[in-house]
Amino acid sequence: MLCLALSLSACKVLKTHIVKVTSSTETQPNEVLLKTTKGYVYLSTQNMTEKQKHILKNLRPFQCLEIKTPEQFAMQNRVVRFSDFKIRALVEADRECRKIKVTSRIEIH
């Protein structure tokens, strides 16, 4: 019974966020920048696995990324950062990915 109580207290409620990238990923010293239709998503590289690095390296523009995290998708000034997450690339034909329309592209001047 004690073991069950301990395992329940360590449970995290994961939220699923799907973003569509609008350009290639940019690796920075401590995080990876994703330019998306919603804004800028920064993923911390501190605990990133090799598999996650491979997914991000091979992510193409207009492909979607599923991010599962206990953290809120709370953008401030079109920026959100995640440090605890799991990711999965979605194909462009995925139903959830097709729902995300690209209305304007993010430009850097």
C-alpha cells in the first residue's frame, strides 16, 4: 500500500500541445528554438535525449511536433519555454497537423 501511495504522488499530469514549425530548428547553447505558427517555442537541451535531438534535427518546415509536458503552454510576447517534455514528430498528413493553418510566416529582421 505504501508503494502505491509513493507512485501516485510522483505522477505528473501531461498536457499535449501540437505546434507546426515554419522553419528549420535553431540550436542554441542551452535550448533549441522552434519558430511555429503560434510563436517561438524553446526546448531546453539540459535533459534532452539523443532520440529527441534526432527528431528536432530532422524536423522540416510545416511539419508538426507533438509536445507532452506537465508545463502550461503560456506564451508571453509570443515566446514559451519548456524544460520537462517528451516530443514526437507528426507527419504533415496527420489530422491534428492539418487543422493548423499557416496564416503568416514569422520573419526575423
